[in-house]
Amino acid sequence: MRTRIATVVALICVVGNVVPAASDCYVVKRNGSKVKGVSLKAETDGTLKLQMERNGPTQTFKKGSYRFGYVPRPKEVVSLEKAIDADKHDLVLKHAPQLFDRYKYLGWGDYISYLEGMAYIAKKQFSQAKTSLERGSNFRAKHEEELLQGMVLALLGLKDIDRAKPMLTKMMKSADRGMAAFSFNARGDILVQEGKKKEAVLEYLKTLLLFQPGSVDRERDKARTQAVALLKELKDSRWQEIQKID
């Protein structure tokens, strides 16, 4: 276990802000057009420098002239993901801020903030999670839905149901099946908080019935567990039928 943690730490602690050359670096301009290059560098003031080809010219983009820059998933971000999966939340919270500063202009500020927020949520520090997620929303690139999911969880933890509800409505329309399933479960969680247990069961059932096995198993497992528990509380024998749903 110590070796695994040490490996994660070693990967996370890489410093600098120049990203190694890769064929799929690009900058999305304000008009939505994409300019591709082989390497991308971000300066502290938000200026991006995109090398167009190996040993070729560099194009400069001042902050405000582009929507976001993007580089392939950095190995440090992979390390944060592994730390989250291993429940090493303190490790994530220790290193996420410096990685956010390094990659916030390179397409990963939103996702790093999401991972940081999820680490805070796991520790039930919902106010800190909300702050992290709000910071990430200022650097939205390709992970807006993850930010939205994290914000919903933070708001539910803070009992701010009124703000969470419209976000869930937006998520229900997502093309990402995982996000859509999450929204049904979260609506069930809200109904439980409001004391509407029967209505909550119906929301959890939507997750089980609308999504096929193998697509969103984590959310389906949660929905089944929650629905069965609520029906048992309500002394409704139909919990046995729910338990059998594949």
C-alpha cells in the first residue's frame, strides 16, 4: 500500500507548466473554431502559446481571445483520479491546488476542481467543496457536467435543495447516461430529505427501469439499495420485487 501511495505522490509532484509535445493539443477560439498544434504552453497571465508543428512557428493567444486551450490528459490528473478511487482524499486535497494552477488554462482546471470538490464531499466538507467547484466553473472546458454533478452533491450536503433542483433538471437531459441516471437518484435523495419516501421510491425505480444493466451499474445499484430500504421502512413487501430487478 505504501508503495502505491508513494507512486501516486511521485506522479503528482511534477512541476512546471510546459506540456510535452502531442499531436492533439489545440486552442478553441472565441468563435468556436479550433487551432491545432503539437505542443501548448500557458503563461501565468493566461497567455497561450501553441506550437503549430515540430520545429515550426508558434501562435500566441492572449487571455480573452480564446475559450480554452486543451492538452491530452496529464499524468498528474490520472494520479488524482487514482487517489480518489483509492479513497486518498487528503492526498487529492494536498496536490489539487498546485495542479489547478498549472493546468487551469490548458483544459483541465474544471476537472481538477471537480476532483478536489469530490474529495471534500467524501469528507463531508460541503462548503469547501462548493468553493472548489465554483472556482472550477471559471475555467470551464470539457467537464461542465462533472462540475454540475459535484455542485449538486455539495448543495445537497448543505441542504440547499432549491438551488440543486434546477441543476438536476438540466442534468436529466444530458446525453451522458451516467449523468442522467445520477439526476434521477439525486431527485430521490431530495424527496427523502423532504420526507416524501413513496415519491422517492418512484425516482429510484426510474433509474432501474430506464437504464439497462451494464450501462450505469453504480447508479442502478444505489437506486436498488435506496428503494429497497425505503420500502422496508414503509413496511411494503414489494421491496422483494425490487431486489430481484436485474
